Amino acid sequence: MSSKLHEIRDPIHAFVRLDSDERKVLNSAPYQRLRDIHQLALTYLVYPGATHRRFEHSLGVMELAGRIYDVVTDPENLHDDSVRRLVPNPQSFDYGYWKRVLRMAALLHDVGHLPFSHAAEKELLPAGWKHERLTYDLVMSDYLAPTLRQIKVDPEHVAKIAVGPEKHPAKAKYTKWEAILSEIIAGDAFGADRMDYLLRDSLHAGVSYGRFDHFRLLDTLRILPRSRDDSKEPTVGIVRGGLESAESLLWARYFMYTQLYFHPVRRIYDKHLKEFLQEWLPDGRFSTKVEDHLQVTDSDVLTAIRNCDRDDAGRGHASARRIARREHFRLVYEMNPADQEVNPNSVDLLEKTLNEKFGGDQIRRDTYIPEVEGVDFPIYTRDGRIFSSLSMSKTLQRVPDFAVDCLYVHPQIRNEAESWLAEHRDRIISEKDKAGNSK
């Protein structure tokens, strides 16, 4: 039977297209499970429209990855001999083979996600485990590998491209071409994963912060030699006409973190969810066996939350109640630049004094301070030269910091805690340790 093209309606990309062979992978149990994994965990309790799933996000990443492949491999867009030697000829078998590998890797890049995606990952897997390792194991398992072989792609190639060099469980060596394909999916600057989640999360949350001119950006992407030190190492860059679109993507990411991903109520729900899962799961962790992984979705966890909420004396009742009845802890303090100037350890001091005043079980702290550096990628200028993005854009030189460090209290003591902090905050922040220095 000849392969047929199938179309799936999508609110971001209009249509996602895949052929009959690719649809066999879409119909697999590991991929269909993503219909029941929320993209943004419990964010829908704050932004009601944010009920979208990893299923449609991964379809979008596949669509974008395929579009990027077509642009960056177009012979008209190859501007350096080292890149021409790297990219397969469009008439060759390798050209079509690697495009299919890329698309299947993009489609499957999130199959290892735990229930509620990132919200449950860090503390609930054994040391050294992340969702990428589960993704790799699933792609190589009997649930996916036979289907991939049936459609004439090597599961090892798909697994490598899906997880990338930094997350590969065996730290396998990547060819330059494999590294480029992985970068198309998850690159720090222009990965299809980042493009899709910013656009999709923005749409479903009902905010405009995540929008940028992705059509223009896609058209200007190129594979280029790195500009620094005359390196010929290939990476994904842009032609000069795409610089403003690249800057707008950077700002979209910044505003989505500060306005959506770091929303204090959204973050405290993540914390309560982790607390519940640590009480509910056997040994407080998810199993890393692929068979067990496939059996647990958001629906199972939500059912458990409702059951524990009804069981007044059961394990997990308190944290379940906080989620099920919106009795989450309330924000009473968030990191403030003015307070940090007075004492860099202001949050530490306030947390300590709140614990002493009200008891540690009444206080929660949420801290996430990522390392943010300037985004460095090559730019091909109109006169045929290649420069670092950091030399071409003042915006990219000064990537805004985004971080969260907040203190929350039990809702029953919120008013008392706010009044107490208003009276004592300035004195506490200005305190020094016994040695006369800030900690």
C-alpha cells in the first residue's frame, strides 16, 4: 500500500502533516500516552486555558523541525564549503533518511516525561535520571524500536537525535551532522522545541508574551561555521535579516518566564504536587522501568489526589487538600533587588525568622536561579562575512536575568505573617552574622 499524507489541524501551525509510516509511530502506546500529560503541569489552575498536552506540542516540534531541515539544507542556503560537504545531497537516500530520523526524534523527544511534565522530575527520579534517559530507553524498547525499524529508520539514530549529546545516557559520540540535527530540535538559540512551546504556551494561557515572528526566523536559519576563533565547527545560525526575529524570541522567552512560568501561584502548586507525589509513590519516587512509566499519567495522579483529599487520615491528605481545594500556601515575600543590595542573603534570613516564628511546617520556599548567558550564534551578513551574534546585537549581549526566590505561608496564618513581616522585615534584612558579614 502506498504511503498517504495525513493532515492534523493545529492552532499554531495550521496543519501538521505526516505520512502513513510516520503515523504508525504516532499511534504507538508511548506517544499516545502524551495525550494525558499536561504541557504545563497544574498551570491550568491559574490560567484556565492552559490545559494543552505534550501530545500536540510534540506534533508541533516535529512540524517545525521538518521545516527547519528544508530551509537549512536548501543548496541555495549553504554559504560555506565545510557546510556543503556536511549536508547530504537533496537527491540522495541520506537526505530523505535523515529528515525522517529528525522528524521521528522530534515527535518522540518528550515520551519520557513523567506525569505533569517537569513539575515532578527533579526530586522524584533516582540520582542521574532525567526524562531524556526515559525517552532514550523507550525509543530503544520493544514499544517503539520495531515500529521504527519497520519504517526503515535506525532506533539508535532516533534516540540519539531525540536526547542530544549532553543528555545521552551513555555519552555517545555524535558526528557533526548528528549534532546539527539534535540542535535543530533542542538548540539553545533556535530549537524547534523552544519555538513551539513559547508559541503554544502563550496561546493556551491567553497571554501575548510568547509570540515572535517565527515565520521570518525560520526562513533566515542557516547552518554556519562558528564565528569565534575562525572555527569551522558547524552550528545553527541566521542570516542578518533574521536578527530582529532572533532578538524577539529571546525577549519572548524572558517574558514567558517572568510572567507565566514563574507565576508564584503556579510555582507553589508545583511544590504541593511534589509533596503529594513523594507521599503517594512507593519509596517516594517514580519507577524508571519503561513498563511502569507507561502506566502512570496525569489522570492517575489526579484520581489519587481526589481520593486522598477524601481520606482525612490518609497519607498525602494534607498536600492533596491544598491542590484539590485550592488551599495552597500564600506568597508573603519574593526576592527584591533593593533588599538584595542591603543583604544578598535577605531571603535566607527571612525564611529562618519565619520558621522560628511560625514553625517550619507552616513555611515553604521556592527557589530557581538559572544560569543565563549571552546567546552566541553565527550571523551571515550581506557582504558574505560571518560574525558572532554577541558582536552584532547589544540586546543579545545583555540577556535579562530571570529568577525566582519566594516565601509562602499556610493560608491560615497569611494575614499574621504579612503583618509581622511588614513590621520586622527591614530590621531582619539589615542584620549581619556574628562575624560581622552577610552570610
